[in-house]
Amino acid sequence: MTATLSVPASRRRDGQDYLRVGAGPALTAMWAGAAAVVFLWWHDTPFVTGLDGWLTNAGRITGLLAGYLVVLLLALMARVPALERGVGTDRLARWHAMAGRYTVCISVAHTLLIIWGYSVTAHASVLNQTGSFLTSYPDVLMATVALGLLVLVGVVSARAARRRVSYETWHFIHLYTYLAIALAFSHQFATGADFMTNLPARVLWSAMYVVVAVLLVWFRLVRPVVQALRHQLRVVEVRRESADTVSVWMSGRHLERLGIEPGQFFRWRFLTRGRWWAANPYSLSAAPSGNLLRITVKHAGEHSRGLFSLEPGTRVLAEGPFGAFTAGRRTRRKVLLIGGGVGITPIRALFESLPGEPGDLTLAYRATSASDIVFRDELEWIARERGAKLFYLLGSRGTKRRTDPLNAANLERHVPGLREHDVYLCGPPGMTERAQAELRKAGVPRRRIHHESFTF
């Protein structure tokens, strides 16, 4: 079977409107939650005296905040559509990473402060007090194991470590976060002074955990299965785009109900031996066409390499769509799209589908050499059909900034009136960081630079 492209001038979402929660309201809600946690401590603490009192109460505050932050970590990654569409998956991932670092640091601080405070009260050494906690309080021992798991996840998530592990390994280790939270939960009620005699606090705290658990189960387990049964996705064609890039076409039923927008991605699970357990994120590389979807993947690891040998008829479980890298971010009539590496996939879908008159759209494709360009024939055909501008920025990734094809002067030469454009940017981290700096130098406001990251 040969899949064909249809290139609409615009896409609509089947007349449906989707709830979106923007970054501002989401951040406000998160800070309000943190303030409520501090109020809980303040309400239950009439006065603080002595070194032991200050240390112990500092331990109480950090413990409460750590308990709140671990729930926040899970909520950010629960894949709630309103957040995914409103905030954007890449921004949620950055918030999750930042909150994760705070969680680990605050959890360690809580442990040290409580041990120190109790040792001052008991006139015992820190080592003796630590031993007493571990041998006399079973829930403290479980909480210590939980802390160790959180530290492990934090270490693996550090930038230096992430570069040395595959996405699958990183994802598997992250599952220990759930075990850590389960081990620590009973500790909060068993020894937490703010919960032992405060029934309303116990009820509200438990409700917070239960609500997030329900969101996780529904959006990460139940909903993907329901989608799989409803849409019956299967591979219909696997097509080589270059020596190290392949496109996978899939067909399904009632795909219009998904409300897919070009620029979004799914987490794909191909149900074959050795691949069914891994769900990897890949953007759509073409606007949805009828009941056809396409992704394009570059060989970058074991999972992506396996897609080169997929057979037509393979069943597919697709979780999504996710991401806010869509036409909804647009604020200007004229748009510049910049793509490089695997980032060209959502850029190509937007180039095909963003509404615009001839002359409104420009695509800059950053590549090392002409042989690295993917979709060349498609992109040039789209440019001709839509009256859009397309140009290639070729050169080594190691090029110095003043001679980099993405420098501000070169962009302004190719795109007259650049500072009045919206810019959609997607590519490897180094490229996107440099491009953002050059766009700012060219006078493009930060709020009109829309970018998506493929780092995990």
C-alpha cells in the first residue's frame, strides 16, 4: 500500500473545543498549594524556642513541602490533556525536572534537620539518634528507603547521567518514584505532627494524593487502552526517507475524535516482540489525512532502529495527542519556522497546515549537509503550492557563532521584517539554544519564539 499526502491550507478540530490550562494559572495553583502547606505548619505551631525547636520545626516544614512536591511531580507528568495542550509537554517536563531537584534537596534537608533537632533534644550524638530512628521506628526505615530511591532517580536524571543512558533505561528507573512515594506516605501520618491530631488535615492531604493517583491511573493506563480499542491503529507502510531515517504510516478508525493538531506528538507503542513494553514520543511529520497518521524517526537508539523493520499490519497503541507546539501559539500573520535534525518533523507538519496567504510562511531548514535533508521534495512542493518561502542553512554544527548559518544577520537577510514574525523552533538542544539567542539579537520578542525540546 502506498500512502499519499493531502495538503490542506488549514486544519480544524472537528468543531470541538478543548479545555486548556495555561502556564500562568497552573503556576498560580502550584504556588497556592505550597502556601497552604506552609499555613498548615504555621497553624499548628504557636511558638518556637531553642535550637532544638528551630531545627525540628525547620524539619517539619521541609517534610511537608517534600510531601507536597512529590504529589506535584506526579501531577505534572499525569498527561492531563488540559495541561498538555495549554502549557505544553516540554515546559511541563522542565517544571517536573526542576521540582524533582527541589524535592530531592528538600527531602535530604528534612532528614538531616529532624535528626539534628532530635539529637539536640535528647543530648545524643547525630549517629546515635540516626540509629535510634532506624531501629525504633519502622516507618522511618521505610522513609529512608524512599529517600534513597528519590536520590537514585535524581542522580540518573542529572544532565551528565542522562547523556549516558537510553530513554528506556531512564524511564524504567523513574518508575521507582512511585515506590518511594508509597513507602513515604505512611511515615507522614505516623510521625507528622501536623497530621497525628488534625483530622481535617489528614483528610485533605489524603484527598490530594488520591486525586493525583486517579489522574495517573486514568490518563496513563485506562485512557490509552480505551483509545487503542476505539481507533484500532495499524502500520500500513514503512518508507525509508534516508539512510538513517524512516517514515511509518498508520491507519485507524475515527481519528478525528482525537482532536489532533499538527505539531503535536504521541507516545507510540508498537505491539511486537521486544517493543510492546516501550512507549516512545515521536511527533507527527504530516498533518492528519483522513484516517492516516505519519511519524518520521531518525536512527538514534535501539527503539528507533527497530522501527526500520516494522511489518505492515503491526498493531499500534498511541497515547496522545500531546504538546502545545501548535497553531494556537501564533500571534502574528507572518511566521518563520526553523527546524533541524529530528525537529523537522513537527515543523514540516506545521509548514503544511498553518493558515496563511502566499508570502506569510517561511521555513528555514538547518542541516549539516545537503545529504542530511529529509522531506526535500515534499517541502519544496508545499512551498510551491502555498506560495511559501523555503531555504536551507547548511554547515557544520561546530561552526563559530559569527559564521553559523543561524546567526542573526543571516536570518534577517533571508527573512525581511523578522522581528515582526512569530517563530516556531524545533531541533537539537544546542541548535535551539543558539537560535533563540540569535533571534533575540535580531529583535524578536521572547514571547513570540515558540520552541519545543526533544530532550527527556
